Amino acid sequence: MHNSQEMLSYFLPEGALNYFNCTNIRMIENVIHISLTEKECVPEIPKEHRGKKVTTKGFKDFSVEDFPVRGKKVKLLLRRRVWKIEGVKELLKRDIPITFPNTKLQKEFAVFLKGGDRKGTSGNFTSSENI
């Protein structure tokens, strides 16, 4: 028998549970909402800022449209951590490859919708953008 984390991994983008913990699953108006919160793991610090204090500065939330499950639309609600490096104006976040470039679609779903495996399709649909 599989454990619940392993079963959940079959329904999420590949590798999502490496970066996120599932915090909630609920059905709202025939849409499955899966909430994922980024694990508290400090991203790689640029060389010029190593040794400076790094603190978490909360979350930036967004949603990603995903494949239907048993005929129901799926919406992934992602809570991304943002980090502050002491003395640096810009916030820092981890590179997590889940969405397709310039979309809020999970990369495999975007390829499916675009027909990435059909002849005559332009563009490279195998790359991913970091969110």
C-alpha cells in the first residue's frame, strides 16, 4: 500500500513535493483546490551576499491551472516563500521549475494544450520557467 504523500505525488507536477508541503485539499464548486506551501529552506545566496543575515519575509501566493482529475478542474494554490538578505533591496526566492514560460499553467498541461507533440507547432515546449 502506498503512503498518502506518494499517492499525492501522482496528482501534482513532477517534483513538486521536493519543494512544497501539501497544506490543504478541498472541493469548491466542482474544482479541486490543492494548497501547497513552500518548505522553509533558504535558497542559494549569491556570492557577493554570502555571510549576510537572511530572513524569511512571508509568502507570495498564486495559482496554477492543472490537468483535470476525474473530470474536475484542478487549481494548485502555491505559497512561495520570499527571503530578505540584510542590506539588499530585492527579495530572494528559490528557483522552482513548475510552470511553463509566461503562463500560470503547469508545464505538462501547457504542452498538452498547445499540441506540443504535433507537427507544425512552433516553440520549445520542453523548457520550464522558474516560479
